[in-house]
Amino acid sequence: MKKITIKDCFEAIKYKINDGAEYLWTCYGKNAYILDSLNSKGSVAFIFDKKDQTIYELSVCDYVKNTAYKWVNPSFIEKNRKEMKKRGFSEDQAWDSINYQPTDIEKIIKLTKAIANRK
């Protein structure tokens, strides 16, 4: 399986960051940070470890097509599911009635680039 890096994420969004914050859920540990890149067509968010640069999660929301995709690092899927359940969230729900579509690393990077290029 291909490994996704923080460099892949930054390059895919052309280094255009709109927002960032400490990630407050505990499933990814105390060094988790989330960065967002958004425009009129959609948004991209990725959660990573500030110390070792591990990518925990990458999500892409297409506002034009009302679709959403999420990739979670396989090493952290169970921790993510447990915390979502504990907090009363469905792991599939992106927003309103829109559910995340399952995806793999190659597709999520392609979708990330498309949103960054406003396509």
C-alpha cells in the first residue's frame, strides 16, 4: 500500500491553507493537528501528527456535486470509529444527509487535487 505523506497533501492543495487548529478528539493522540483548504467548489481537510508527520485522515467535500470522501489511516480506523461512536456520530456522515464515500489513497489525492484546481 502506498504511504501518504504531508508533502502529498500540501502539494495536492497547492499549499493553500485557509485554517488550522489543534485536533481536539483523542483518537489520534495529543499531537494531532487539522488543516483546511477551501474554495467555492469544495474543501479539503487533513489531520496529521505535528511531531512525526503521520497522516491520520484526509477528507474531501465537493459542494457542487454534494459528495464527500474520507480516507482514514488503516492503523487508526478502530480508534476513530470508537471515538465517533462515543461522541454520537456516524462514521459515514459528512454533513446533513451527505455521507462519506469510501476511497483509497490514490483516489483521495486525485479528488484533493481536483478541489484545489476548482474542477
